[in-house]
Amino acid sequence: MVNQSCENLPDYEEVRTKNNQQINDFYNKLLNDYTGLDTSEQEKKDTNMLIELSQKMANKLKDSTKVILDLHKQHEEKHNLVNTNREFILKMKHDIKSAKNNNSGSQQSYENLELKNKKEKKVKQFYFIINIIFGIIVIGMIVYIMFMKDKKNNNKNKVNNLNSINKN
């Protein structure tokens, strides 16, 4: 019993090699199919990603260009303003030099005008003081007249009181 053998049975090594070959073939076919699908899908994804990135970069480039153009426009405006101010300053310097040359007569008239203003101010102060003194005098006279009127009324009352006493 122990030595019984089946003649129809193939050798283990042959079966193992054959089965191993089938497994490898199936695995390679499956791997190729998966990699082929994955590669085409990955290529599509990569292509779409590249398109999106290209669009984003193009938008960024447009935005950057717009910012640069705006800055250039601001620079030109400021440059024109600086040139205008420079021309104005040069004109003012020229006018100042001209005024200094013609200033000898105007300086004298300015000093005369200043002296005249000081004199007028002193005269106004003098009239103001006189008006205050005059006002004090008038108020004093009014108070004096009122006091005298009260004194006369008191004297008349006293006389009338004395007369009424004498009659009694």
C-alpha cells in the first residue's frame, strides 16, 4: 500500500510551475489593465490640472499686468504733478527775485504804512480813554443829581414837618 502510485498523476513540480505560470500571467494581465487604466486616467487628471493651473497663472498674469499698468498710470500722474509744481516753484522764485529788485520803494511805503497804523492805534486808544473818563463824569453827575434831589426832598419834608408842628 505504501508503494502504490498513480501513474496518471502529474509530477508536483510540473503542476506547481504550470499553476505559478497561470497566476503570473493573470497577475500581469490584471496589472497591465490596471496600469493602463490608471495611466490614462492619471494623464487626464494631470492634463486637467495643467489646464487649470495654466488658467490660474494666466489670470494672475492679467491681474499683475493690471496692477503694473495702474502703478504706471499713478507714476505718470505724480510725475506730471511734480513737473507742474517744479514750474510753479521756479516761477515763484523768479517773482520773488523780481519783487526784491522792486522792493526798495515798496519797503519804504510798508514802513510808512506801519507807522501810520501805529499812530492811528494810539489816537484810537486816546479817544477811548477820553470816552471812558467822560462816561464816568456823566455817571457821577447823574448820581449827584439824584442824591441832591433826595436831599431837597428830605429838606422839604423836614420843613413841612416843622410847619405842621408849628401849626399844632
